[in-house]
Amino acid sequence: MEPRLIVPCLLVAFGVIASCALPDGSRGDDPVRISAGATPIDAPGVHNLIEVSPGVYSGSMPEGDAGFGTLAALGVKTVISVDAARPDIERARDRGMRYVHVPVEYAGIDRDERWDLARAVRDLPRPIFVHCHHGKHRGPAAAAVGLELIGEISPGEALAFLETAGTSPNYPGLWQCAREAEAVSTTELDAWDAELPEVAEVGGFVAGMALLDRAYDRIKLVREASWSTPADHPDLVPAALAGQVADVFRTLGDQTDEPEFTAAEMVADLRAAAAHAADLERALDAGDAERAEAAWKLVAASCKDCHADHRNHD
């Protein structure tokens, strides 16, 4: 089986041509068909959109009405987020879609997460859309692993899909999960207690800050090794660490109901830091040490300024 390319703006899904909403709210007029064996594409509000298996897609976090319009055009009934940020459950509900939130790490997908994903892709209504933030790494890996566990695709097909989706080799834990995943029996999977919440608990402000502190210490070691894996710490994956930092910043920026978030400026600071951390991740994935250094300085400056404005004053 080869992954399929979905080309905007009219999508043929399950033999039905579906009109895809454009960012300005207009509709496309020219039918374009799904072609087998091509590369992922950017649709309105959804990047890196690709079909993993019949009725299961992966891609980036849907952006606003345009993104959910693209999912609606595909007929999506279930949306699975493996990103730590809070899912946009309101827009999904407005379109009759169910959200499931199973956050996973860049370092890999643990057993509980794999089994939750397997129950979701097996039991929930299709079409299903699985997304992370960028749609290139955790999302494709999660979709592939869930389908492997239910026996819908093989490890070889999963690895071929990750390559087509553009999953970077700089995230070896994700590749390892896809390589080693095996189908489980129906009886075993039926016995698995999968809650599959709309919004998962990902820890509060204090937990997020503690996670950032640990990640920062590891990134400093990577920086000392000229933005590469240190010889005495072969377990450190530079791009994955930066991705984890960006993930935490995005998550904290969404937790505006916590008492620490009393000022809109703090939320803006956290989201700016997330953007800088995401740039650091891209630079490390591309092996661009100079750009990584520049991005890191912006991340560090963001943290220093945020502390001065919102913590150190008391």
C-alpha cells in the first residue's frame, strides 16, 4: 500500500467529490482527484495532508475555520490530536466532529498511548484525521502505529509512510515505534480501558515550568556540543528537545484559566517563546547550527523578559 496524495481544492473521498472551503470562505470549482503514491500537500488551513490508510488521514493542526472546512470537505468524523496543546473542540463540535486527545512525546510513543491510538482508529467513526502541530513527525507516527496495532498496515508500510510524510530521521524514537509495532489480538484490545478524552490532562503551570527547566538543561548540553548530540549523552536528540520546549510553551499559552495567567501580555510572551522554540526545532532538524544559535538566543531572551515582567517583580 502506498500513501495517497490529497490535492486541493476539490477532494474525491470515497467516490464523492467534496468542495473544500478556501480561506476567504469561497468554494473551489475545479475537481482535482486523489492520486496514489505522491507527496503530501498543503490544503486550506491544514498542512502536510496525506491519507495513511482508507479513511485515515494525517496532517498539521487545523487552523481556524479554513482548516476545519478542509476536514469537513473530507467528511471527517473523528479528529485525534497527539499534540500537547488544547484541541479546538468547539470548532470540531460545530461541524459534528469528535475530538480525541492523546498527547505523545517527540521521543516516542509509550505503550498506553499506542493502545489508546489503536482503540481510537479501530472503534471511532471514520474518516479520521490524526494531527500533531506541524503534521510531519508525531502525527504520522501516531497514525501509523495505531494502524499497525490493529493489523491494518505492516511495519514496512508504516516506515514507507513516515518517509513519504516527511518524518525526520532526527526523531529516532518515532521511527523505532513504527518499526517495532506489532498487531495485537482483538481480545487484548477489547480489554484495554481507553478513556479517549476530548482534552487530556497535560499538567499545570508549575509542572510545565519544571519540564522546561529539565529540557533547558539538556539543550545547553547540545549547544555546548555545537548543536549536535553530545558524545557523553547519546540519548539526547536535539530537534526533539527543541520540539518539546515549543510544545510546552504552546500548552502553557493555552492555559489561560490558571491563576498565574492574570495578564494578556504573559500569554503573548509564552506564544512568542513557542514560535522561537519552533524555529530552533526547524534549524536543528535542518542541521543549521548558526540559525539554531540565533533562535536559542531569542528563546532565552523571551524567558528572561517573561520572568522579569511576571515573576521576579514580586
